[in-house]
Amino acid sequence: MGGNEELVFLNATSQTISSPLSGYDVDINEMPLRASLIEDLDDDDASGLQITLEEEDGAIIRVRNPEGASAVGFANRLQKAAFSANMNLDIRYDEDDEELTIEHREYGFTKGFTITSSKDGILVDDPFEPQLFLGQDIEGTINDEPAEGDGLVLTGDFKNSKTSGLSVAFLGDGTGNAGTVTVAQNALKFQSGTSADEQIKVALNSTHSTVLGRGVDNTSGFENLSQSRLTSTQEAIDAIRLVDEALDQLSSMRGQLGSVQKHTLETNISVLRSSAEHLTAAESSIRDTDMALEIANFTKNQIITETAAAAVAQANQTAARVLRLLFSNNAHNHWSFFAE
């Protein structure tokens, strides 16, 4: 990566084209955001307050503050319940400003939460009406080609001529040019058909611990799986997030290889097996045809041979009959076939 240490290379596919030495420029148009709620909450508001907090595709908790209990007590109860449910949310309370903050730890449109409050205008607009809070995906381009944002990650559109499948994560805090990414395409080529241009490329990404788990924003400052430690509760939480990301990356690699195996290799094997069966059937038909021809020729030659033998035998019998006839008509005279 060039120009910015906050730009992290994640992945490239077999469709990604090698970049020039200067790399591909990465430009950020919109920053990613976390889903968050920041609302005033004093002791009167917190007294007797009950909320339901549900993480998108995650856990759900219900917390009730007793009558007369403080806002600090409510925040502590909420933090404890969220931690016990292993929710991916940070909950903070500022006593000076009397302000409650609930924030998702991950960026993106799919990372959010829903809150339902028992009091009108406390934390949400309407009582007993769930209100959804969502984050925002990053927006930008790679090499001036469109890229799809997913949280902190930009991935080149599959239709791009050069950056298809190229993924980078931006961990900075500003828009504009984020730096460059340099890519060398070393995908393996395999002949997949009978034509010269029937080839496939297979890119095998590194599975080293220094590569897996990249691009995860975390409090502990872990840049990859190899840096994870378990010396504190926060480090353990961040390590779990890196492990989850590493598992997702491995699953993606397995999916890509499985797709090549199923849609290319197994398909070709099936076609070759079918072709082999057809060739065997054709060979059998040809052999049957050759056998029939040879039998016909043998029969013809046998008929000719037997006919010739019969003709010779018939000719011999005719000569014998002529001699017998001559001798029978000249019973008392002697015939001479020799000159005197």
C-alpha cells in the first residue's frame, strides 16, 4: 500500500489486473459510519424506564430501571445485560452531560440495532414503538472505477476492466485520496477445454495469520490475527472479532475454490466421461460393421470357391462322358489319335 498506512489490502481475485508500479488510486467519497444513539437521560427520565434493545441479526435484551433509580444505575444495568448477551455494542454514560450513548462496534448499513422505550420521548420518539438505527457503508472508487462499499471495505465491481474483485479497507477518518494499492496478478492458469482460449485462472490467497483478520476496526489496535492477545477483556472481545473475520475470509476462499471445482472441473470430467462413452459406443458400432463386412466377403469368397470347384468337377465329368461315348460307338474298331 502507498501513501497511507490506514489503507489495508484485503483481497484480489483472478479477474484483478496487475497494477502499474505506481499502483491504483483509492478515493473515498463518503466515510463509513457506525449505528449510534446519543440522547439526554437524567435521573427523572431513567426512573422506572424500561427498554428493549435488539441487535440486528443478534441478541435481544430487556432492561428495567426501578422507580427512583438513577440514570447511572440504568446505564450500568444496560451495560451488564449487553455484555452478558455478547452484544456487539458499546454503551457509555456521561454523568456531566447526562448523556447516554449506544454505538455499534462495526461500521456499515447492515450493522444496526433497534430500541423500544416505555416512555414517550425518552431515547426514542414514540413509546412502545421500535426505532431502528443503522450505520453507513463506505463509498469510493479504485482506479476511478466503481467500488461497492461494505462497512470499511471497498471492493471493485465485478464488471470493472482492471479492479474487479480488488478489496481494500480504509481505517482513516477523512475523504479524498486515501493512497494507492499495488497488485501483481499471479493467478494460476489451467487449461479447461479443447480450445486454446479455454482457460481458467485460480487465485489462492495467503492464509498466514499476518494476512487473515485484516481490516477490522478495533479498540485494541490489532491489525491482523497474529497480533491478537488475551490480556484484557477488551482484547479478548477484539480477538473474537478478528477470528470471526478470519473465518469469513477462509469461507470465502473455500467458496471460490469450490465454485471452480463444481462449475469447471467436475463439469469437464462429466463431459469427458460422456464423450468417452460415446467414443466406446461408436468404436463398437464400427467394429460390428467391420465384422459384418468381413463375414460378407468370406461368404462371397466361399461361394466363388465352391462354384469353381463344382465347375471343375462338372467339366471333368463331361470329358469322361465323351470318352465313354466314343469308345462305346467303336466297339470293334480301334481309333488312333496319333499320326501314322
